Amino acid sequence: MLERVRHAMRALWTGPLTLKSPEIARLIGSTPVSSGVSVDEHTALTIAAVWSAVALIADDIASLPLMLYKRLPTGGKDRFESHRLYRLLHDAPNPEMTSMVARRTMQAHALMWGNGYAEIQRDGAGRAVGYWPLTPDRVTPWRDDRGALLYRVQNAGGRETRVDPENMIHIPGMGWDGIQGYSVIAKARESMGLGLAAERFGATFFGNGSTFGGIITYPEMKTSITELYLENNRKAIEARHQGIDRAHRFLTLYGGAKYEKLGIPPNDAQFLETRVFQIRDVARWFKLPPHKLGDLADATYSNVEQMDLAYFKSCLRPWLELWEQELSRKLIPSLERNQQFIEHVREGFLSADTQGRAEFYGKLFSVGAITINEIRDKENLDPIPGGDTPFVPLNMMPLNRADEYISAQIASMAAKAQTAAWQAERTAREAAERTAQEAEARHAETVAQWGAVQQAHAEVSTELDRLRTMTATMVEATERDAWKLTAEQHETLRRAAEEARTTAERTAQEAAAAVERWRLEAEAAQTAAEAARLEADAQARRWREQQREAVAARRVIYGEAMARLVRREVAKAKQYQATAQKLRTWMETFYDQAEAEVWREALLPGIRLHLVAIGREHDGDPVALTEALVQDHFRQSQAGLTAVLEADDGYGDLLRRRLDRWVADRAEQYADRLVLEEVRA
């Protein structure tokens, strides 16, 4: 202040003072910058780029719906419309302002002054019932003798009010002490001053008409020209040539006067380039893409979308986080922050992009993250019957039946695998039995045929011996009694003996051929029996391989069912692993009947399949067996976590190793246990 007074007093001896003099500006306002203009939060708004930047950011943030949510036990969230804070945040924070007006005002304060303030109004129970924005020039954060933070508020009439931090909403920009934020205008005074100076220069140029500025000289001595003549001549020139409508007229001078031009044309001074540069400079100060302020020189159809996304991430999102954290900290009681939170509906940033909204909704709907009625609510449409059911990409089935469908699929796959195994086993067994029976029948037939051949051979040999004996007897008798026979009788006997001998030899040859034929058939039957035995062995091996594949498939089913549950258990444990106390509290609430029911429902289809595999589908109790497995797993888990909690040191490493080992081993152990029982059965 003393420095300002010194400069003002010095001006009394250096020249006349006007309301636009820098000395007066330094005394009663901000110090002029190098361009010679005074810049503050009010004058900066006369720059079109600054006004557009502040209005754009404030409007975008204030137009996003602000919601109060309650946390659901399943980990999701729901709008808490029945809570008193919902209307305060979403509709109106006080009787005189809507939510958008209040938030836009505070956001503009934070952008211009670096700080946005609002005093919280509470009822007799200490609950927030509203908040009232305050202009930043009336609020000063300070610390008392004890170091406690307070806010001093200057009211009408000069009265000062002290407000506790818990009753003051404070939205600061980037600052130096974590309390107050820097004023962007204060830091950008030189840059803003250049913009104001360029605007004033352009306005002056067009206001002065056809001249940029110059000197009119008279050859005669000034003593010979009256003051009245000079005044009349000046008024005549200004009346004819000053103003935008009278620009570029010819200038006529009298009395020997000459005109000498001063300064340089605006295009030579790069006036237009300076104006464009100021737009981009303001965009840099407020972290905006230049096209948001109307500078489309670098904007194309291909990069505008990416620049809009960068604008949301770099400019809007930090402010949204500040708002959400500050409002949650000041408006929600500390004991209720685990059940409630405040958040903007950021999807509203895409509300002007029809294609973007359609793609966004389509992707969320296709994975079951959003329902039809939730989409219609965001589009301000009425709900439809049945539109509250989420769907997942399993031919668009309801999400609440996904577990049922998966269990049914697992049971169906297991039943099909078991049926295929049984069918293969039965087919292989029947084929083996049939082949064995055919081989035995062929062998018996061959043995019977071989016996018949041997008997026929014996009979032929006996008959041949009889014929030979008879022939020899006849020959001897003939020779002995030949003297008694006539020649004719002798020839008849000879021919009979010859025929008997020929018949005996032919019969012997036929018997030998039959024996050889039956021998070959017996060998062929034996070869066929051996081939049938080999085929039966091969079918038995294929059946055993199918059995092993069926067991492996069931092992995968058992392991997958347990793996999903173990991953769920480990994920829950990791959420509460920060301290031993949190983990102990989680253990007391997690391993209860509700969680056991989840495990039973997930494991029961596999246990039913297991009982079928070991042949106990009729006398086994799948529910009891599942309950025993679940309780045994819970006891092991609790024992393992208790051992970690009771360890002397290394709690974090021990817990991490224990949980990683669970994910890697426990599902496999469960599957191996069931498969081993099947193998033994």
C-alpha cells in the first residue's frame, strides 16, 4: 500500500492524473502489466476466449447429473433417491438456486479466483440441509493460534463471520499449500493483458477510421494561426473521417497543412496472428483443446473425437474428482461413508454423440452390465415391463440364470460323457463276448469236424484192410481152386479182385483228401479264433482308454467348479488383507451358512456326477457329501488364515504366499480326491 501511495504522489509532479492513469490503477486496483492494461478477474472476462473457456468448463461440469448412491451388499450401487441429500445434490442446494446454477457459479469462481466456496446449512441434528455459494473475495482461509483451519467471511456491513472447515465446501484449484488454489488470472496476467491490449488496439483503430495515427504540420509559424482555426480544423477532420462508417475517405487539408503518417498497419504488425495466438494461449492456461474456443485450424473430423476425449480426461475429470471427494467428505457423516457416496453420471458427457451413446450402451448391455430400463432412464424414456433383467451373451439369456445354465451344462456334459463311456463299455463288452462265442463255436465245430474226419479215416482204413484181406483170400482161393474153375470164371474173379483193389485205393485217396481239407479248415478256424481274440483285446483297450478320458473329463469338471469358488474366496480375502484385524473380521463373517450355501449349489452337480461314476447314484446322499466337503474346506481355510494371523512377523508375505498356493493347488487337490475314489471303485 505504501508503494502504491508513493507512485500516486509521484504522479502529482510527473503529469496530470486521470481515472485511466496507471498510478491510480495501482492505488485502487491491480498493477498494469507490460502491455499497459490492468488485468483482474473481472476485466479478464471481457476477453472472448477467457469467457468461453470459463463458461464451457463450468457448464459442462454443472450439467453432469450429481447423484447420491448407496452401496449394495453385492458390491454394486443404487441411486439413494429416498435420502434427504439426494434432492439437495441433484435438484436444489437452497431455495434460491438449482443444482446446476450453484455448481456452475462455484466452478466459475474456482476457475477465475482459484477457489470456489459454499457455506453448508445444517439443521439442529447437524445434518446438511443446503449450501450457499460465496464469492471468493469475501472468504479467507487462515489458521488460529492452535493451528486449526478456519474460514473468515466478510458479510454486508463489514461484519466478519468465522466458519469451521466442516461447514465450508471448498473447491480449490492447483495451489501451494493444499488449502488455497492459485488464481489462473493472476498467473496469466501478462498473457491476458496482451489479449486485452490487442482488443483495445483493434477497437481504437476502427474507431479512429481511416488513419492509424499521424501528424498534421503547418508551414507557417504557429503565431500566425489562431487557436480557433486549429480547433475548427481538427473538428472538421474528425467529423468527416472518424468512425468505421466514414473510413477510407479522401483527406483534404487547407492552409498549406501537410499530413505525415505514424505507426504501421495492423497487418504489418501481425495483428490477426496475435489475436489467434491469444486464443490458443488461453486454451493452454485452461487445459482446453483450441477447437473448444472456436479455433478450428487444426480440427478435423478424425481428431475432434479424440480431442474431446482428451478434454474430458485432462480438464474435466480432475474437477469432477475434486467435487465428489469434497462433497462426500463434508455432506456425508463419517459413519455413513461406507454405505453412501457421491458421484457424477459421467456418461452424460456423451449425451450429444448419438453414435457414441449407441456403441456405449450396446457394449454394456451385451456383457450384462446394464439393463434395458437403465438405458431408457439415461435417455429420459419410460421403463418397459421386463426391462429390469440383465442379459449376458449366451444367446441373450437372463443373467440371474447364468449359474443355473452353467451347472446344467456341466451336468449335461458329464451325463453325456458318462453315457458315452457306458455305451462304449457295453459295445466293447458285447463285441468281445460275441467274438469269443463265435471263436468258441468255430473251435468246437472244427474239433467236431476233425473227430469226424479221424473217424471216417479209421473206417476207411478198416474197410480198406477188410477189402485187402478179402481180396487176398479170394486170390488165394482162386489160385487154390483154379483147377476147378473154367477160364471164364477165372477171368470174372480176376476182374472182381481188380475192381475191389481199385475201389479200395480210390476210397483211401478220397479219405486222405478229406483229411487234408478238414485239416486246412481247422487251421483257418484257429486263425479266425486268434483274430477274434486280438480284436476283443483291442476293443477292451479302447474301452479302458475311453474310461480314462471320461475320468479326465470329470476331473476337469470337478476342478473348474472348485477353482471358481477358490478364486472367489481369495479375491474376497485380498480385499481385506490390509491389516490383520480386517482379515480377522472378514473371516468371522465370510465362512457362514450363506457362503456355504453358495458353495453347495456350485459343487452339488459335480458330486452327483461323482456318485454316478462310482456306482452309488442310488444309495449315496449327494447333499450330505457336498456339505461335508464344504465344511472340510472351510475348516482348512480358517486354519490356514489363523496360522498366518498368529505368525510373529511377515504377515503380508505369508498371506500372499498362502493365497497364491490356494489358487494353484486347492482345486487340483479336490479334483484328485474325487478321481482317486472313482479309480478305486
